[in-house]
Amino acid sequence: MKINYADMTNHLGSSAVRDILKITQGKDIISLAGGLPAEELFPAEAIRDAYSRVLSGDSSALQYGLTEGYLPLREQLAARLGQQGIPVSTEEMILTTGSQQAIDLLCRILLDPGDTVLVEAPTYLAALQVLGSYRADIQVVKSDEEGLLPEHLEEQLRVHRPKLLYAVPTFNNPSGATWSKVRREQVVELCRKYGVLMLEDNPYGEIRFDESPEAYPPTLAAIDRNLGGDTCVVYTGTFSKIVAPGLRTGWIIGPAGLVRVIARAKQAADLHSSTIDQRALHELLLSFDLEAHIRLVSREYKSRMQLLSAELVSQNWQDTSFLEPRGGMFLWLSLPARIHTAELLPLAVEQGVAFVPGEVFYSEQPMKNTMRLNFTHTRPELLPLAVQRLTTALSRYEERLLPL
């Protein structure tokens, strides 16, 4: 039988990252491709104990729950966010099935086909997929090492009158870059001036390589709420990077009226996220030192990042550069302009290493000589071998470019 799919399916792009994971699974390939945390660092025993305590009580954890999420967990989360400079009530928050669903739900209630959304370049691939599925008109705002350029942002705000500005300003996926405090303040001021909502996606913000409390700028949400009045920043985060992604629990915060509309959209999507997972997270936070765990994870990831960085430097590749991130999970590598990393990838897989070609993180005018490397999932002892394999693949690629 021929199935007549909806027109919107023509705008559902496949995830390049997931496609790469498929071809590398079960093979002797060191994958620097997926944005995966390290399984060996998951607090598995503490999580197991938390589920045990939940299930040793009554069976209500197995029942349907509130669309907004388990209230005691929302209260815990509100307290944590308050400590991070983001004062928020439980009425301004909804728990989601990971922060990915939060992005989708916000776009679902805001965007009509053709509505403009501003993004930075490069930006999170799955966000581009969501925006594409709602047939948004995606427009890029130019940026430098400090963040979005205020002059170009104002021009885009004035010309396009966008519905939304989407950004990952802290340890960006894929570039690893972090906006300066001044640039964050300028962006918030401009969004307020033009009455444009901004979605601050912050899944990596707590994975910090400098433990000094003054080392990093405040979130956009903290700056926005500190100004008082109507807020323009909607903020999303997740437990996936600081606890474990299998718990599939994220959150989105914003004005209470906006959250109520998101709740209606979520009811239509899945009624609510997993009750038992939320109850287990609540139990975990009661007895587990999450802050100490985040410090442990951050120190290990910093060590792996430094190891990968040193290995890349040791190769002495010509005309190659990268930003050494101050946190997060990714290193962004720029190669000579003659190298197309999407064409390099099959050669790398033949050698036993994988990465994500940088072009998939652009909505337009991609930088085809870039790649994203994940340093958190691969065990440290394998990182030197991964770089050696990448060097071999590059040599093979360069040989193909030589004239016959």
C-alpha cells in the first residue's frame, strides 16, 4: 500500500550524528562523533538505590503523573537554579523528556511555517532539525570569539522581526565557545528592545574546567531576570550530562503563561514524562552529593580534553587550528580549506576512527573544512590512537588530492 505522508515529513532531516553512530556500532572504531558522556562515570549504584527506594514504597511511582512534572523534583530544581542566579517558581517550569523535547515544544507553540528564527553559526544540529520540521525561516547572526555581534543581531532583529533567537552561549555545541558577559548583556538588551524571545539552551553549562566561581559569566536567564520586568529568555537544561541521559529528564523555564501553553502541547505529545524516572531523580538528589559528582566528572573531562588537545598539537598538521574549550564536551577543529571533512570521514572510518563533519552544524554557507570531536566518551588511553588514525586518514586524503 502506498502511504501518503504529510508534507512536513519532507522537512524532517536525518541526524548525521545518529547516522554515524549506526555505521560505527559494533566495529573496532574509536568514535569521537557522538555527544555521549562517559558511562563509567555514571553514578550507577546511587541511581540503583534511588529506584529501589522509590519502588519499595507504594506503587504511585508507576502511575500517570502531572504534565508539568513531579512537584518535589521541580522544587529541588527551582532551588538549584536559584543558587545559580536564576530565581524561578515551580509554576514557571515544566519537566520534559530531555531538553530536546523542550526545544521541540517551544517551537511547536511559537512557530508557523515561514516564521523567522535567528541562530548562531555553527549551532546545535538537532535544533536545526527541529526548526526545519516546523518550516522556519532560519537566519544566521554573525559572531566572533565573544559571541553574537550586536550590530548584526540588531540588523537581523529589525529586518526579519523573528519569533525566536536560539543559542547555546555556554560551551557551544559544536564549537565549544562561550560568550563573554558583556556580549550576553548586549544580546539580552536587544531582545528586550525588540520584544523577541530567546531560547538559551544550556545542557553543558555545569561541566566546567575552571572551578573558580568567578571564572564564567552568568547565564542569559540570570541576566534577564536580574533586570526585572517581563523576561525575554526561555531557558532549558537537562540531567543528561550531569547524571545520566537514560533518565531522559530535562526542563524548560519561562513566564508562567508560556509554560501553561507548553503544558498543553506536551499533553498532546506524551501526556507527561516518565513518573518513575522523575521520582528516582528526586530520591537521588535527597541523598547524593550531585555537586561533588559534577566536579568529579568535570575534572575527568578536562583531563581528556587536554590529552586530545596535546595529541592534536603533536601531529603538527599544517594550517590547522582549534579552540580549547573551557568546559563542555566538544573540540572544534578547522583544517586547511582544501579538505572537505565529509569526504574525509569514510577514510577515517576505514582507519578506525569517526568524527562529525562540521558542515552539518550550519543552516547555510557551511565551513566544509571543519569537524567536531567529542572527548568525553572515549577512554583516555584510546585518544592517542584515535588521533594517529585520524592522521593516517588525512594522509590518505591528501594523496588523493595530488595530481596524477
